[in-house]
Amino acid sequence: MIAIPGNVRVWLATGYTDMRRGFRSLALQVQEVLHKDPLSGHLFVFRGRRSDLVKAIWHDGQGACLFTKRLERGKFIWPSVAGESVTISPAQLSYLLSGIDWRNPQKTHRPTRVG
């Protein structure tokens, strides 16, 4: 995975997005629907209708980046809030992209002894 700088905000676009879109049309959606600047250096993430595919756009200061991930099994956990976007931390994005429920990750039990 590509490291995201600490000052980058991660925005999830609520609802569904047509996954045939490329950087330009997703950037237009960021401007018109989310009312954000797609060239701001923030990361914007979109989900497809079946919830197994996400696309993220990010302008790193040198150029436009478009990332895509499809889960082989399961679905991406997405916010069900009314609104246009939700901000999450880069750590929560890492959980989300791994198919883990980023809203409430659970620490697993670790054995205290071997044997």
C-alpha cells in the first residue's frame, strides 16, 4: 500500500458511485457533490453499488492518482449516514481497505503463555 502523509484527510463519499468513472469525472463529483477541491491533496474514496469495489483519487502535488481495490470475498463497510461525505483517519482507511469494520475494530485475545 502507498503511504499516506499524516496531514492528508480521507473523505468517504456516501452512497454509490458509478465505477466506470475515471479521475476526471470523480474529481468533478468531488467538486460538485462533496463541495471539496480534488487538487487539495486530500484523498477521496468512492464505493460501487455491489460494495465490493472502491476507487480513491488523490492529487499528490505532482500529479493525479487513481487507486482501485476489489475484494474477492466480502464487502466494504460504508457509513450509512445522511450527507455527502464522511472523514476518517488514514488508520481507519487501512482497516476499510482490508475488509475490516473500521468503525469498531476489535483487539483479538492474545495468549498469556505458550503450551
